[in-house]
Amino acid sequence: MIIKSIELNNFRIYKDRNLIDLSVTDNENIIIVSGKNGFGKTTFLMSLVWSLYGRQMSDVDDIYKKEIENNGNYRQYIKSSLNRQAEFEGKTKFSVSVTFSNITTIPDVTCNELKITRTYYTEGNKEEDLDILIDGYESELVKDVGAEHFIRDFIMPKEIAKFFFFDAEKIVSLAEIHTAEQRQKLSRAYSEVLGIKQYQSLKEDLEQYLDKLKSETANAKEKAELKRLKTDSEIADDRIKEVQDEINNLEEEASGMKYEINKLQEKLIKQGSVITVEQLNELKDRKEDLEKQVAILNTELKNHYEIIPFAITGNLLTEVLEQVILERDIISQKFNDDRVEQVADNIINDLIKIPHPDNLVINYKVQEYYIDNLKDLIYKHLGGDSTKEINSNVQSEVIHNLSETEKAKLNQFINNIRLSFKETFNRINSEYLRSKNELNDINKKIKLAEEKSENPLVKADRERKSSLEKQYDDILRNVGVLEQEIATNNDTKIQSKKEIKRISDKLKVSKGKQDISDEVEKSIKYLKKFIADFKIEKKHSLSRRIKEGLDILLHKRSFVSDVQVEILGDDIEINLIDARGKEINKDSLSKGEQQMYATALLKGLVDESNIDFPVFIDSPMQKFDIDHSNSIVKHFYPKVSNQVIIFPLLKKEMTRDEFNVLLPSISKTFLIKNTDNEQSTFEEVENKEELFDVFEKDYQDAV
């Protein structure tokens, strides 16, 4: 998939219609878009993310999330994107269009060209439009799935877009993943990248279909119960979606209030002349960091609170594990006994059929004697009848019927409680209390600064701020209530599905559909094994790709001896191993080494995804030394994608020598020109070799 062109209309610094041709060839797959600071390089990248994801752009990159929060909410943030001169002239809308070619991701649809246009209206009842045209026409597929879902399903999932739109300076954050929430976020993106989620969804669909086949043989009472449970689950699912929409609206309203509260707070402190604006900003930044930290720690504490009852009843949990282990032994031995009995019967039947000499008389009693003893010997030497040896003090009835995988998870859960739960819980609790106390101290300092002035205007601002804070707190409480409702409905869904499965497991498929059921069960078993093997294969493949990337990019090629990727449930851990077999602390790496690791991880994820999509790179190579920069230019940029668009600040983020190394792979070069600080335009440098010369001439003319 190639982006053929991008068109910006009155979007921020780009006034009127600005079209840039980004088409490339196989041999020349790189495009350079440069300009001076403030001319619109980052805005250009932001326009592309906005055109694809709209209000969900905050899920692509934290920088957009922070900018939206700083502006109050998405509506206020994006409304300010109308070009100021265009607004002065009475214009009330802006748009960004992206045209794709070479599209192969839309099944059963012939598509030579696809155009996505997002338009925002600053006035009127309509806020935002998203139009998608396939070869110039509207598509029934787009209408069926919805334009927003179409982009995420067939163009680029938002969960992994960050791997294709990134700031080279910020990718070092990939090397600084420490918390469980950060690892789970990367793990979810990793599942999307590798397509694991699709196979898991297919397995779940087949399991639901199998339950449906079984439900057809249920009696009237069971059918009524299954229908009720299914209805409960569907109602809960619908309510979750409704409540989530309510939460989104409330959070946007709260974000706008918080923005106004912060502005009033800044005004009050200025009027009070107690602390400087710089000190206020430092306090606000620290407060924001602490609030995020407290929220993360609070979530981790809640997760640990759920484990505490199991820790308290540790002995009972151990008994459950013993029962599960016994059940697995019983199930395994039953299979073994059945197999031994079948083998014994086959041997005896074959032995009876062997012809014997006429002078050898074997009567019925002799035959029965040897048959009985032969069976005993076969059982003795092949391990039959060993279920008698199972500890009679433990209940031998199959109660839980867990699979081997579920037994392993239970065992791991118990080991976690035994070995690390107490220490981890105490650490998290201590960090939570310390962060909470520091946050309270900062709030007191801000409040004290505000109370120093008693001017009537200041008093009015304080009362306004107090009123807004009360409304803000009320909204947060409502959000908390709604989130609890979502949790309750999720529990209802889970319990309903468990009960449906319990009832379905007791039912048998009708004879007429037994063949279908057998095929579905085979497919489910195959998918389970395939998903497990696929995860193992992919994690080894990703480990190998990261290691190969590090070998190419790092100066110290023997520094990292191995890369280990571990995935457990929703958690992912990537460890670098040195030559002595010890884990390398990523925090001990230099900034350059951290960027090299993050770059190798990024390229590994992009390669593993097999997703054909352009890669956009902002602020490249600023912190790299010469050797690292040459490695990036030679081995990363030309090979990371079939189309690579780089936004360097020439002479600072890309030198002439680096440009010359990259030149054979460059298709087009553009400079962003700005005339009056109100309007930027794209100007292609026809002779790409002259990019630096044209840039330097423009710089001299400007001086």
C-alpha cells in the first residue's frame, strides 16, 4: 500500500488547498520533506494521523493525548486547527484527504485507488465528516462496517499505528517500558501486529457455534435457561456500549472544565504574586505526573486486592491444585487404562486366531487360565490399573475438569502468591502512599498561593474555580459509578457465558449434526494448538529480528548476545542478554544505545506484521553519533517499508553526508516554504541532489 498524495485544505498553517505528491518507485522508496522549525513538518504528520483516526488520534500517540488535554478536550483542540487567515476571511471548515494506491488489504474488492477525506466544521450542527471513496465511488462495504471501522479493519489498526507514525527521538520510550500497564499495552499491540487476535476471535466464534449446535438438543427448561442467559449477555453488552459513550462524553466535558480550572488557577497565582508562573508550571507538571502515577499504582493495588482473598485461603487453594492434579492423573490414567485394555484384547484375539498343531490340545479351561494371566501381565508391565495407587485421602471425583493449560496457569498463580505477592504488594502500597502524600502537598501549595489575594475580582475567580471544581468532581464521581456499572455488566457477561458453557457441556449434538460437530471440535483443537505454536514461533522470530537489527546497528556487536521475548497472557517482556548470560538493564544503556534498541524493536515489529503501509519518521538522527547515523541511513530507512517519508531538520537532524548516503534510495524531495507565518506550502526540489543547496540559499535569503 502506497500513499499517492495528501491534500490539506485550510488545516492549521496550510491555507487553502495544498497537494503533495508522495508516489515512489520500488528502487527509490524514500521521500524527504524538510523545512525550518515552525513551518509545519510536525503539523503535516499530525494532519495524516487526524485524517485517519479523528478523535481517536490520542490512542495513536501520547503527544496528541497531551495536546488534547492541554486544550481542554478534542473539540476545542481540533476546532483551533482552522487556518487563522481562513477564519478571518469567514471560512468555517477544514479538511485533509489521503489517497492510497496499490491496495491489497480489502478482500473481494477490486481497488486501484482509495481516498479518505475527513472534514471538520467549526460552526453549525455538523461537526465532522468522514468520506471514503473506492475508485471514485462510495462503497457498500464502507457503509456496512462504518467508515471509522473500515479504516481500522482494512487500512491500519489504531493499536499499531504508532509503529508506522513515530518521532525518532521518542521511540526511546519503547526501551523504557517498566509498568505492567505499559507491558500489557505493548502486548496488545503485539497481538494486533502478528494477527494473533484474528485467530483467537475465530476460535471463540467456533466455540459459540458448537454451543449453538448443542443447545438444539436441550429440553424445554434448558432452552429457556439458555435463551435467558444469552439475552442477559446481549443486554449487558449493549449497556456497556451505551455507558462507554456516556463516559466518553463526560470525560470530554470534564477535560474542558479541567482546562478552565487550570487557567483560573494560573490567573489566581499571578494575582496573588506568591509564586512565579514558571514555578506554577513545574508544580502542574509534577502534579500531572503524580496523578498518572497514582492512577497506575491504584489500578495495580486493585488488581492485588483481588488476589488477597486467595492469599488468605492459601491452604484451600493448594488443596484445589492437588485436586486438579489428581483429576488430570485420573483422566490421563483412564485414557491409559482404556488403551492398555484395547491392546490386551487385540493381542489375545490375535493369539487365539494363531493355528496350533493337531497334537496340542488346548481346552476351554486352559485357554481361560492363560488369557486371565496374560491380561494381568500386560496390565502389570504396561502400567494398567494404577489408579488404585492414587491417594485415597483426596477426593477422586472429577470436580473441576481443568485442562493442562488451565492447570499450569493455576499452578503459576499459586507460585506467584507464595514467592512474590507479599513483596510486590508492599512495594506498590508504599509507592502509592508516598506519591499520594506528595500530591497532597502540591495541592496545598497551590491552594495556599491562591488564598493570598483578597481582591474582589480574585474572589470571583476563586468562586468560579471552586464551582467548576465541584462540577468536575461530580462528573468524576459519575464516571466512577458508570465504570462500576461497566464492570458489573462485564461480570454478567462472563457469568452468563460460563453458565451457557456449563449447560452446553452436558448436552450432546443431535445425530444428524454429529459430523458437523466433530469437524468444528477438530477445528477448535487445531486452532488452540496453532495459536500456541504460532505465539512461540512469532516470539522466537521477533527475538531473532531484534537481535539481527542490533547486530547491524550497534557499535559493540557482541554487547548483546541474545534477545529473549516472553509472553504470558496479556503481558510481554523483552530482555537483552549479555555474553555472560545475564540480563542487561536497559536503563543502563546510553541514549544512543536505547534508540538503537528501540529502532531494532520497531523494525522487528514492522517486519513481523507483514503490513504493507508507509512509515513516517519525524526528528530523525538528532542524538546519534556518526557511526550510528550511518547505520540508520544504510540499514534502517531504505528497508523499513516500501514507502518511507522522513521529516528532517536539514543540517541538524540530517547532514549533507547522511543525505548523500541515502540519495540512491530517494524518490522526491520537498521543502516547506512559509511566506507570512500564516501560510505554508510544499515546493518540490526537482533536482533532488540540490536539496541542501536550495535550503541553504533560502536560509541566506531569509537572513
